[in-house]
Amino acid sequence: MAGAKDWLIPEAKFSDTAAIQALSRGEANADQQKAAIKYIIEKVCMTYDETFHLTNERVSSFYQGRRFCGNQIIKEINIDLRALTEKLKQKETKEDVRHR
């Protein structure tokens, strides 16, 4: 059964905290960047966890909000930048035609 403070993020390992701080300063190496994103997606956002809370709908909603943030980050990581660039070019072309 879940406790009163089950919405709290588990305490981070030193290496996770160091990775997030290095990332925020723009000084993270490749491994720290991966570790920071992994910690944010998996622990902070609970992206891959079950969001249903048996006894408290508000906690379920809170979990779902965290999970939504993780899914948005994953979406941006996986988006096809070439397709996005092409879509933006097409949009600009349509807007240019409208302004003539």
C-alpha cells in the first residue's frame, strides 16, 4: 500500500545529481548527458511506471502529469529533424504566398 509521501522522487545518486548539474551548466560529457536524461525520464518523470494509484485519484493525476512530461521529452528526442525541417519550410512557403 502506498504511503502518504509516495509522490516524492526517490533520492538521487550522487552521480545523477552531478550529471544534472553539469548538464545545466553546459559542461556535461556524453556519459553525463545520457545519465541526466535517463534520470529525468525514468525517475523524475516516472515515464515507464504505472500511474494508477489504487486509493487516491489525485495522486494518479499527479503521476500522469509527471509521465506526460517524460513523454514530451522522449518525443523531442525521437523526432525526425529532417521531416520537421521540411514541414517548417513548407509552412514558411505557404505563409510567404499569403503575404503577397
